[in-house]
Amino acid sequence: MEPGTNPANNPFDPKNYRPAQNRVKRSHWAVMIFLLVALIVAVCWLVVRSARKASGWFHNNVNAYVAEGKYTGKRLDTNYTLPFDPAVKTAKLTLNGGTCIYKISDTTKDLFRADAMLFYGRYALNSHKEGSDYVMDLAMTTKTSVKTGTHSDSVNLKLNTAPTWDIDVNSGATDLDFDLSKYKIRNFSIHGSAGEFSVKLGHPLPQTDVKLAVGAADVTIKVPKDAGCRIEEHSALSSTTFDGFNKKDDGAYETDGFSSAKNKIVIHFSGGISDFKVNRY
């Protein structure tokens, strides 16, 4: 060693040797710190984004008018509308949502209207026209907070009676009450995990097809007595009630005179542990 050299700085001194794994550990700490900072930035961005949405910052679809909404503390009241076009002959509505209360009990002069009272979720309405067909999708886009208390999001829907309708509901745990007796329903379907589903159908078309695929749910379908009805169900663990129906050789259930009925409703049901009822009114 040269005179004046500090032994503590001598890299050749075995006492000053630092294993490579220590250098690797320092590198790991640097990566962890970087990831932590990135996570904090991402969380902050999500909080700001949720706050903007909760304040009514909607990105409106150019084909629909969406009210900016009124934010009242923890609740956002807003509506979604589409004007009626007499050229529209058929309309398809898809509902994509989570835990929510959906209801149809009245008609509208618009093509479509939805009045929403939202505590937790936010929705977006997208639509486009294909000739004489109108396609619309009302979908839950975000959840702003964890659900607490007794409040629930609710959406009250109104449809125009002129077009022929196809309605598809995709939801989680949902309370659904649809009075569709005033509408021309060509196809109606529900894909839901759990909840209570009540649907009342009319008979303004020669045939209405209904498809139900649910988990643990309470399902009630109401059909007119003067319409022929056929039920095809595949659910070994469900409780079923079909008053006024006759079981056929193929396992389906039919009302008297189904084959010759002027107006028919065909119901396809599959479910987990559910209570499935079809009532005639």
C-alpha cells in the first residue's frame, strides 16, 4: 500500500469487500420505490377522474342528448334521451349494468328516455342508426365508491310505442320491474347473476321470443291469457310454477291451442337455484 493511503478505502483489502448481492438489493429497492411512486400517481389520477365524473363531467355521445345532471351531495340526478324519428321501424336497446334498480312503467314521445338517480355508478348512452333500425346501449361505466347504507342506484326507463323493440339486459345483482305490455317486443333477454326480475308482456306481435339466463334469482313473467305460450326450461335446481300450462312429450310446457294461436310467446329459461314463475293475466 502506498504511504498516506487510507486502509478503509482500499478496494483490495478483504475487509472492504462488498458482495454483488448487496448491489442487487440496492437495485431492487430503487425499482420498488419507482413502482410505489407510479402507484401513488395512478391512484391520484383515479381519484381526480372519479371526482370529475361525480360532479357531472359527462362525455356525451354525438347522437344522443345527455343532461349534465344535478349533483346533490352523494346523489347524481340525470337523464338520457333520444328524439323520436318516424323513419325508425325497429329499435334495439342493450342495458349493461351492475347493482341497480331498473323500471319501465310508462311511455314517451321520445324514442328513448332514462331518468337516473345515481349514488354509486355512472352511465353512458351510445347510439347509432342503421337505416330504419336504431341501436342504443346504456352502460354503466364506473363505480365511484363502495356501496354502503340502504341507497341503490335506480334507472326509470321510458320507450316509444311505435317501433318494434329488441331488449337485452346484462346485469349483476338487479331488481328489475318491466311493464312491456304496451310495446311491440320481438326479442327480450336477461343475463343476470342474481336478483328479482318481473316482466309483463303484451301480445301486439305474432311472436315474442324471451330468453332468460340467471343465477340465484326470483323470476316472474306475466303473459296474456289470450296469447299462446310455450316454455322451454333447463334448470334442475330451480322451483317452477306454470299454472295453466300442459307438459308436452319433449319436456316443454304449452298453453291450450298454442300451435294455432294468432299471437305466441316462447320463453327459454335456464338458471341456477332460482324461483321461476309464469303467470297468465
